[in-house]
Amino acid sequence: MGIVLRMRSTKAVLFLSALIGGAMTADADIELARQRFANSKAINLDLEAQTQMITGDLQAAARTIDTALQIDPTLWLTYFMRARLFVLQHKYELAIQDCNRVLAKYSAFVEAALLRAEANARLGRYADSSRELDHVVAIHPHLDSYARALQERAWFRSTCPDASFRNGQQAVQDAKVACKIMKWADASTIDTLAVACAEAGDFGSAMRYGEQTLSVRGITRDESRRVQQHMALFKQHRPVRS
């Protein structure tokens, strides 16, 4: 589950304009344009830390983020990267603190809200997570971010360990809209739909969407392995749990 930040401008500025992806994709793009007065060196270090997290080198990512904070302790993007690192390290309280810091500076940064929802869910604070997801969907952000929020909520409604927060039919509705927005081309979004179908008791559709996920162009080895694990559960008429 990750986000790749991609530079598309060489100006000395920072502005994260669009977030896309899926609850579990490692190759979703945040389009990055630069804003005046932003620290270019710190931003480049954040991008380096992103790559290090994707490759699994969390110790190197931590060092890179620390360096970025020393260069510019005010850059909210660095705190978001650190929040992502904290989630990977299972330091969920610290992740929430950094997400709070990011959202205090940039309240429209949907990705930080979704990461905070994930961290709360990991801590068993399902009501907090559910409220956050409902809020992000309700404000109807940029289309790609909206798709991601719907996917996140579908995953939560399908897999939450607390049955009172699960709702397979609503999860299927959310996931189908997300798949449509993503033009049925994102593996993790279709996988979420498969998982939602399983929660709704429709294991035939769950298997079909699982097979469709495996046929998506560019699916990664890790994604493929995860989908196959899900399909093994579907064959036993068992839903997925977080």
C-alpha cells in the first residue's frame, strides 16, 4: 500500500494536486507540482524516502526523513512521509500525530485523512476510522481521490474485525463506483470489489473479480500473491478479514 510521488515541474514549489490509487497499490501516482518557497532539497529527500519504503528499506527511509526534517522542519510533506513510515513500523499513534500535523497545515490533503483512518482501524478505533472515511467520501474530493476513498471504505466495510461495522452490500456499491472511476484498470480496486462480494456472500462474483484482477495489465507480484490468497478463501466460502 503506497504512493509514488512523481515530479512534473522543476520550479521551486510544492503542491500535491492529485492522489490516486487504491487502498493497496504501491504504484499509484501523486502528481507533484512545486509551490514557491518550498525547500527543493527536502522534497527530493521525501521522494527518496518514498522509494526506500516501497523497496522495504525502512531504516534508510527513516534516516532520509530525519535529514529532510533537519533541512526544513516545516514541510508538511515530510511529516506525511513519516506518518506512512510509522504505519509500516506499526507505530500507529505516532502516525496519527503526524497526520494531524499535516491536516492542520493542509486540510484538503485527503491522503493524510485516509492514512489516519487506517491507523485508527489498526488500533481498533473502528468508529473513528468509519467517521473519517464517511467524511472523506461525503466531501467528494478530486475524482481520483474520491475513488481511493470509496475503495478504502469498501475495504473497511468488508474486512473490519468488528461485525457491527461490516456491510457487504454497501461495500460492493462503493467498490463498483471506484472501479468505474478507475476504468477497471487498477488491480487493487478490483480486488477490493472481489473481497466486498465475498463479504456479501456472493462468492461466485468474488472469484470472477479475483480472476479479473489477476488479468490486469501491470499487476505486481505482491498484488498477485495477495489476490491468490483471497481467492483461496473464496473457494472455501470464507470472507477476508483485516
